[in-house]
Amino acid sequence: LCRFRSLSRRSWRWKSAAANERALQYRVGEQIHGFTVKQVTAVPELFLTAVKLSHDGTGARYLHVAREDSNNLFSIQFRTTPMDSTGVPHILEHTVLCGSQKYPCRDPFFKMLNRSLSTFMNAFTASDYTLYPFSTQNPKDFQNLLSVYLDAAFFPCLRQLDFWQEGWRLEHENPADRQTPLVFKGVVFNEMKGAFTDNERIFAQHLQNKILPDHTYGVISGGDPLCIPDLTWEQLKQFHATHYHPSNSRFFTYGNFPLEQHLKQIHEEALREHRVTCGLDSFAADPSKQTTVSVSYLLTDITDTFETFTLSLLSSLLVDGPNSPFYKALIESGVGTDFSPDVGFNGSTREAYFSVGLQGIAEKDIDTVKQIIDRTVDEVIVKGFEEDRIEALLHKIEIQLKHQSTSFGLALTSYIASCWNQDGDPVELLKIADKVSRFRQCLKENPRFLQEKVKTYFKDNRHKLTLSMSPEEDYHDKQAKMEAEKLEKKVSALSEEEKAQIFEKGLELIALQSKPQDTSCLPALKVSDIEPKIPFTVLETTLTADEIPVQYCAQPTNGVVYFRAVSSLNTLPEELKPYVPLFCNVITKMGCGALDYREQAQKIELKTGGMSVSPHIIPDDSHLDVYEQGVLFSSLCLDRNLPDMMHLWSEIFNNPRFEEEEHFRVLVKKTAQELSNGIPDCGHLYASIRASKNLTPSGELQEMFSGMDQVKLMKRIAEMSDIKPILRKLPRIKKYLLNSDNIRCSVNAAPQQIPEASKEVEKFLKGIARSKKERKPVRPHVIEKSSEVKPVGSEMVTSLQITRKLVNDPTFKPCQMKTHFVLPFPVNYIGECIRTVPYTAADYASLRILARLMTAKFLHTEIREKGGAYGGGAKLSHSGIFTFYSYRDPNSLATLKTFEKAVEWAKSGEFTQQDIDEAKLAVFAAVDAPIAPSDKGMGNFLYGISDEMKQLHREQLFAVNSDNLVDVSNKYLAVGKSTRGQAVLGPENADITKDPSWVKR
């Protein structure tokens, strides 16, 4: 093994306590910029110090979490309690971001995406609070964003036209033509229409509304499309005046920037002056089984933090994994396909609740499910839980505390929001180690501690709700009819004068949306503020056990080891390929060696932070028709458990078990159900995957593994009465995949842990099978691609060659294709894909900037503001496919026309230098997103992209100019220049049906 250089100073300094120590200097009662310190608490297990303050003038609450993390986060939250389902807090959340006193330009929020290096910017409406978070690593950017967020929250313009655009409006279908019918339009209106195509969402919403029927939880805070048109602009302004007041606000800051600066800015800029039944699932494996039922129990007040902690652990013990009592009793009963939505513990409302049930059942089985739930509760009260399962759960918490994510600030603000909103103590909530020891103590003093909780909260609890949901044949038609009736009622009540006014307002809104914006009032970073060079990550690669490459990356991982391996699919027979995603899904869940699937699950939970397997299709960085196909194995564990984790992998590779047919059937049904449920949230991704299917050889594989083809295949398998033929394919796939013929590995760990890790990895690699005779690749065109790895600090003169075996298909010809997936949704998901150039090509950087520029300066206005879709834009994928997309879109062919217009706009060069700089800032915010210690070096290991290549790409991005952008628009995006594909997921469409160039699926 080559010697390791000590880590550079620029690396992740988690243990460094500079920010913590500064925060510990504050004293209770100390006054800083209009705030008084109320409490200072160190939380060593999370390496942070929490400082609670309150604002002297307004009573606004403030929590600062000091932690040596450069990804600083700010959030402001208000308690918002609507009393109807007009969606007033949700529409307000959208509208406050449409301009404010200091920043009166329209939509400063979306404009700032291009003027900042933010790592996160968003806003969320929950049932009873609204939260506005952002994060960034740049101090100047933090001040800029804070200024925009504060002004938006406390001093928004709330213009009537913005309310019409974001909330709802009556407008002619074609706003320029009075002859077209009046229809409802609006961003939130369409977003919520889209949201309620998701049956899981409908179920979870009703569950909350019915278990907490009084007050604010009995209504839909996001808005019911049938109630949204009852909201008036006056009511919106009134709701802001009542709820967006400092006395009802909670400020949160996180990270290593100084607290004083935040307090000064917030005090000066914000707190000084003030104005006070579901649709049918067309992918259900069994159409006669589409009912969902659950039983939910009201638990405790979430401000009782220890009781809440205990109940969330108890919930995990009850429903998580194949060893949990409800999994055994419900999932393995064969009555349904998967747990009901929102299963387990929910602590986001004033009183927490627990829910358990099944989806994919026959209506006649509702009582059976209720009986199983009651019986299971009784059994748990008698038997309790095995000690190993409790240990595994506490081990999971230990790993979660040690694992470092790049969005830790965001996770914290979300974690504390509900409890703090209800006046619970957010600092208490952060002291997880204290709660774990108190939990252990309670168990020690009373071995029946958990059983007694089950009896109190589940057996003897009078406040419980049984909710069932079954599909109606004409559910969507009824919804459309009710909307039409509502529209008719509104339209018939209009006088001629009001109709003329609507027409005028429609034209006024279009004119406003089309008018160039003066954004000079908004603060902005400059391209010159971006670091010109990236820090390089030190990687060591060695050849182990028969020349197998292993990449080592020494990082401050806080006592956790991250292991990954990629095994090639090159020799796998074509007929087995469609089953690779299913194989990946079940291979760690079927048992291995002496362990059955339950024992294996227990071992994985006790010794690792999870073991996962997924398909790995990586397009080459310099040729569009060349790609790597394989399977990625990933896992993590605490340092002390590394031998156990590697032994588990050895057993999975050498002795996986495939005999549990019933358990396999359970996993298949669960997978099929999850895929079907995911379509409303990921429709645009499915559309894009299908649209790019015929553009590159890897596109076909992407569609097979991750597209609608995979959804349909899993539906077919779940429908089979005899599943044995599929089960028999798994050992055949294993033979080609789980061996050391063509594998490479990587380890991220602390420097002192590397020697131990290399021993364990070598032992694993020597212990797994190697094929007796060399297998021939199925596609003979294998390209060996070497990347040089120069060992650092080594006396060796030669450098190591790491070879990846890529494939190409010389006979492949890209071709155009248009597909319409007809689905029972009231909105469309659209993708148009164009074949362009690979990552290292000179034009790639220009196309990447162009995608961002088109999104911010053209598509956002046309698709969202004017078109009323919830989202849309352009992006360039790593594979060189340029994608236009829209999400929850009321339009279909009109949006494809908009994509064409976007290209014309780009070709005309109608953008300024400032527009280009803003697009560059937005792209660099993505390029420079923080990377956690666990993911350092992964660009190189997974994609073959070295830091040198990243630096070159960076320089190309800096160099992009206006001429380059016009040039690539003409060269690749203009009609007839490059091969393109289109796909639409959505309702029946007469225009598409008439056009013979579309394929209906």
C-alpha cells in the first residue's frame, strides 16, 4: 500500500471547535444588537453549541446553532394556522417571494438562484407553520440572501397580479383570444391539482384531517383545488398581516459564520419597523385490490421531547424491517402490497400520531387488517422486543450522529421546526445522546418499559382513527365536473363589466410577465467572487488480490468507514438484463450463508448503516455512444464493525439464498407498489428517460432499468400467479455479477483506519469467486479505458493504470421518437431530449450555461408564470443529453412549442452579459456544492472524472461568452440539427391522438 500524505488544511474540519468555542463565550442575559441571550448549551455528540435568544422589542424567538460547518443555513418560520382549505398559507408562501419593498422586481426568489452561490433555497408550507430556509458557504452571499428573505417575509408587495399568477385566476384559455373559454389558472392551483393525483398523498392528507378533525389540522393547508378559487386577494393580505409578525416568528441560523453579524442585520432590516376518494391506479398489479386502510393512534404532545423520542423509537421497532411485528403480521400476510402511506411515527403536528395499515388490499379485507393490527398489539404487550433489535436501533442512531451530510443545517431546522413552533424547547431536542442514555436507564429499571407504552398508547387509547380509501371508476371525471360547475357558477355571476375587466387584467398580466425586469435592486455576487481553482482530493489506488484496483481516500469521517464496489454487467446475457434492478433490490434482503432473511436484516442493522445495491450506467466522458454498465454496491459502518460488514458482503457474494419464494413475492409486490406510487412525483423524469431512449446506446438501458418499461415489467411480475420462473433467474444473474472477474472497490475512512480497511478489503476480494474460464462479453465491442493514478508520496516511478471496461455499439443509429403515456392524471409531465456532446467536449460548458440561462430567462416565465405549470426548465445531463422538461403542466403540445421558442430566443442572442453571469453563478453553485467526507473522490471512482478534468471544465465554464451560447444554440438545438425525442405522461389528448408521429402507450 502506498504511504498517505496527511490531509490538506482545506479538508473538512468537523472536530475543529472554533465556532463552538466562540458560542460558548456568550453569557445568559447578555444583550447583542437588540437580542438577549436566554440559554447557551453545548451538545458535544453533534459537535455544536446552541444559543437561544429573544428579541427585546418584538419577542421574536431565535436559535443559533454554532458548528464548524462552512455550509451555513438560515431559516425563518411562522406559525400559520389556516381555518379553511383555500391554501392561503401556501399561496402566501409563493406570493411573498414575488417582490418586496426593497426588492420590488417580480420574482426576486427565482432571480436570486442565478445571482448567488446558494447550496439550498426554498420555502415550505406545513400544516401549521411556513418555513423559509437557505444555505450557502459564502459570507457575502449569506448577507445578500438574508436581506432578500427578510424583506420578502416582512415587507412583501403582495400585488394583485402576483396573487393571480401564483394563486388562482379566471382567464381565457388563450389569453389573447376572447372567444376561447374562461378557465381556472394559477401556479398553486395546478400544483395542488397535480399533488392530488398522488393516491398516497390523498390518503395521508385525509388521515391527518380525520385524526385531528378540529382546528387547523382538519383543513388542507396546501389548498384543495376546489376551495382555492374561494380565496380573495384581501384575505391573503389579511392572513399575512395576522401571521407574518415578529412575535409569531422563529429565526434559526446554523454554521460557522459569526452570530453578531446575523443579529445586527436581522434587527436592522426586519425587526425595527413593522406593518403589522382517489383515482384508479393504472399500474396496480391486481385491479381488484386498490383499497388502502390504516389505524392511527393519537400519541403525546411533541413538546414532551423525551416521550416523543421514546415513541419514535417504539414506532421504528413496530414497523421497520422484516423483523418488526407489523411487517411480519401485515406485509407477510399476503393481504396487501405494502404498508399504508404515512406509516409509523408522525411528529409534525402539535400532538404526534402513529399510523399502521396496508395498501393494495381488497375492500372485503378491511376488517381482516384491523383484526391483525389488534392481535399484533396484544402480542407485543406480552412478548416485548428482542434485545438485539433495540441494540440495532440504538446503533442506527449512533451511525446517524456520526455520518456527516452536507445539508446538516437544513436537517436540523426541519427537525426542530414542529416542536419549536409549539413552544417546545429546540435545544432539548438536540441532546440526543442524553435521551439515548435516559432510554437505556428506563429499560434497565423496568424491562417492561416499552410494553407498557404499547399498552397505554395502542391498547387503551380511545383516540384512534380507522381510515380506508377505495378508488372510484370516475373519480377524476367527478373532480373535473365539480371544477367545471364551480367555474360555471363563478362565470355566470360575472357582469359584462367584470368580464371585460378579467380580459383586461389577463392582458395586463401577460404584458407584465413579458416586460423585461429591472433586477438592479437585488444584491448579487460576481463571477469574480468564485474561486478559480478547486482543491484537489488526495486519492491512493493500489492493486490487490489478482490486480483488482482499490481506491483509498483518507477523510475525517468521524469513525465511519464507507465501502463501495462496482461489478461489470458486460458478460450478462441480454435476456437477463431487464431483471437486474429487481436483483439489486432483493440481493441484500433474501438471506445469505447460514442466515435467513430475518437474521440477515438483523445483522445488517446491528453492524452497518445499511447495505445497498443499484444498477450503475455511466456514459463515457468523451464519446456519446460509449458507456460503462455495472452494478454498484455501497455500505457504511462504524470502524469497529468493519470485519463484520465485509464478512456480510462475502456471504452475499458467495452464498446468497434464493429459496424463500414467499418472501420474494412480498418484495416484488412492495417494489411494484413503490414504483407505481412514485409516478406523480417523478413524472418529468420518466418522460425525460423515455424521450432520450433512442438517442444513445446507454439511453436504452436507462429506460430498461429506470423508465416506464421497468414500472410495467414489475407490474407484470407482481401479477404472476407463479413467480418461480423469475426467482430462477436470480442465481443465473448472480453467476455473472457476484465475482471478482471485473470489479473495482473504493474506501473512504479516517487516515488511521486505512491500513485496517485495506486488510479487510483484500480478505474480501481474495475470498470471493473468480470464474474458472474467462467469460466473453455479450457485446464484443469492449473498449478498455485507462486512467493514470499517480501514487502520492511513493518512491515508485511508474504510476498505476486503472482500466475500466466500457462498451459501445458500432451499429447504433440515434433516431427520433415521440411517446404519449396515457395516465389518469389531470396534468402533464413533459420531456424533450436532444443529443449534443460529451462532458469533455469544448461545447459542453456552453450548453450547460445555456440550459441555466434558458431556464431562468425564458422557460420559467413562459412555462410557470404564463403557462401555469408547477415547474419547467432545461438541463444538460452528464451523458450529453440536453433536456427540456415541465412538471404538473396543464398544457402539452403548447409546452413543446415553448421549448421551440426557447431555442429561437437563444439563437437570437437576446440576453445581456449580466444574464450570462447570473447563469454562471447558478451553474457554479451546483459545481461547488459541498461534498461530504463520505463522497470525496467519488467523481473519480464512479464516473472516471478526475479533479484535473473538473478543473478544466471549470475553466471552460468561466470562458463561456455570448457568441459561444448563440453558436451552440444554432449548432445543436435548432430544429433539424440534432436527433431529438419527446415524451408526455398525462391524460387523453385529442391533438396528440390526431398526430400519427406520436406513439400511444
